Amino acid sequence: MSKITLSVVVGALVLSVVFGYAFTQRGSAGSADPAAVRVGRQASDFSIKLFSGEEFRLSDQRGKAVAVNFWASWCPPCREEAPVLERAWQAYKDRGAVLVGVDIWDNESDARAFMKEFGITYPNGLDATGEIAIEYGVTGLPETWFIDRDGKLVRRWIGPLTDYQVSAFFEEALR
């Protein structure tokens, strides 16, 4: 079995387990109801260990516009989107905006290879347990949430972003 085929099979299995867990936990104490995650609500805080070894905490970004991008190395649309996100990071990082990648249903070595291939310099980390993806009600990859300076969810986009879209959504979150 090729490495790519194995990655796809493992990714599909992990998706099944994570979504199965999410659906069985819906409504129980302490679990997120993905239907409750919507634009206009306060973004759920999370913490993720970045591939750089640092810790990223969403609540530490208050006062900045934040884009949280869920992706995986085996995801073809994520490959299409990667250069767009890197260009956006370069354009907005000095304007009060933060972009963080949350790698899900993946393994670290494949994620690091993906980041190297596309020259990704914005912060990224592995959501090994899938908890962040569940909390944000991720339904497909790539998926990106834009959060305003006050920590409110202002935009959700499922699918690869274009340069125009990511700029427009960052501008909206920066207002």
C-alpha cells in the first residue's frame, strides 16, 4: 500500500472516529454542540502546541483579528489553499492579524513536509485529539474561521480560500 493511500485510509478512519465521538457526545456536559458554533458568538478559547514548540492560546490574541485554518496534508484543496494563506500571512501579520493553522487527522511528519513544501511560516500545530475541530464544528477541509478583535466569530468558510476572499474576510475581522 502506498504512503498516500495509507494516509487517506488513516485520515478517513480518524474522521469517522472523531465525528462519531462528537455526535455521541452532543448535548452532554462539557461538550460542544457544533450547531451552537456560529457567527456572532464568542470564539471558544483553545490552546495548541505549535510545531515550533511554542504554545498558541487563542485568548492571548485578543485585540487582533484571527483566522483559524483547519487543514491536513492529505487534503487536495488544502494544497490549493496553502500558498494563498502564506501570502495573506505576509500581508496581514504586521497589521494586527494572526493566522494559525490547526492540522487535523494527520501525522506530524506529513504536516511538517507539507509546510516545508509550501514555505509556510505562520504558526501551525497538530490537533492530535481532534478536540479543537470538534469544538469548532469542523465539517470539511479546509475550513477557516475569522475572529474579530473582540473574540467574536465573524466568518466561517468551508473550502479553499482565494486571495480576494481571505483579504476581504481579514478586513472584516479587523474592523
